[in-house]
Amino acid sequence: MNPEIFHIGMFSIRWYSVLILIGIIIAYLLATKEAKKFDISKDQIFDLAFWVVIIGIIGARLYYVIFNYENYIYNPLSILAVWEGGLAIHGGIIFGLITLIVYCKIHHLSIIRMMDIAVPSLIIAQAIGRWGNFFNSEAHGFATTLANLQSLHIPNFIIEGMKIGGVYYHPTFFYESIWCILGFIILILVRKYYRYLKTGQLTCIYLMWYGVGRYFIESLRTDSLMLYNFKVAQIVCVITFIIGFIFFIYLCFNRLNKGLYYPKKKTSKK
């Protein structure tokens, strides 16, 4: 696949950067719409998103570089070439979460509510951003056969795009994108129809859903970040799933009307 949309002299526009930008814009619009229900202004969401995106991208890059330091130690300037790929989503989430916590503390906003507002936006942005890996011919799985890929009913343009050097590879970026889209749909449906949803449970569902999917998809990847003989992403997925599960159950046992995502309006007695 050609990673560039167009190229003029030394200037080029890459699919990777454009798709990340599209994901950010859609995520911002969705978060702004939901935040309005809780009297959180567009300016606050924009300000928060601005810092989360910048620091999140820096964090995603640092996370990737730390676990691939041998590729950058002799050419440190290449660390800045984020448009060529090499952003670790877990690093972005960790740094973005820290930024969100600090911002909410400074501006006296509910951290848990803001996380709930953010997670549907985050997971759909992940689904879109993963397609940047497709155009960069990265984040794929191990080698396989054309017949095997066709049996999975994967669109032909993806199959052919994952033919690298004459070899077909599992399009793990595609698997993760689909998983994230399904997760987005689940979060939106739960938020809309589950009347007993507690503040914090959407975040828990995100942690569990993405953790499970990414754990198994990571087992197919050939470019995983490693810590000794363990895949870092799988370690993080296990931790986030356990955290999400424990807190989801804990919130279930809170009093029925305590901490509801959409608080019930009090009716005045006549």
C-alpha cells in the first residue's frame, strides 16, 4: 500500500496522519454532544481534548520508543517521525488519562464522568486510526494463506493490501478495528438503554471489552512490544480487564439510585 496521499517536493500528506486526525475530530464531536447533557461547555471539551491529544501522542510515541530503544539509539532524531507510524495506543491512553485527571482536578470536573464521556469517543477513534496501519503495511499478524483469509470473508482489497513481499499476512489492524466498532456500538447502546447504568461503568466496559479483544489479537501480531518473553500489550490487557471487572461489580452493588450515569430528576411533592 502507498502510505502517502500525495507528495510535493519534500512535503507529503500521509494516510496515517490523516486517519488519526479524522478519528480525533469525530471523537471530539461525539464527546461534545454528550458533555452538553451535563452542562459541560464546548470550550471545556475543546481545551481538554487539545491537551489530551498532544500529550497522548507524545506518550504513545515515548511508550513505543522505550520498548524499541535499540531502533532509535543511533538515530534519535527519527523519534520525531511519528507520521511514519510507531504509536502505541496503551501509551497514549495512559498519558491521556493522566492529562484528563490533572485537567479535571484543576477545573473541578468529575474525573469519572469525564472518563465515561470519553471512552465511546476513544474507541471509535481507535477503530479509525487503525486503518493508518493498513496504509503503512504494519501492525499485521503472522503469515497465512490466501485461502485462509478468503475463508474469513475479509474484503479482497484488505487481503491484497496485506500481501507484503509476495506473502499474505493476517490483517490484525482490521480485526482490531472491527472489534473497536462493535465496542463503540455496545457502549452507545448501554448508555442509551440501560436505565441503571452507574457513573464509571461505561469506563469499566471499555476496559474489559478492549482488553479481551486486544489480548487475543495481540497473540497474532509479529511486531509486539516485548518485556523479556512477554508481550507488553497482553500484560496491560490483563491488568485493565481485572480493574474494569472489579470496579464494574463494585458499582453494581451500590444503592440503586446512587451514582447513576443519568441521575433521576427529583419530582416536587404537591
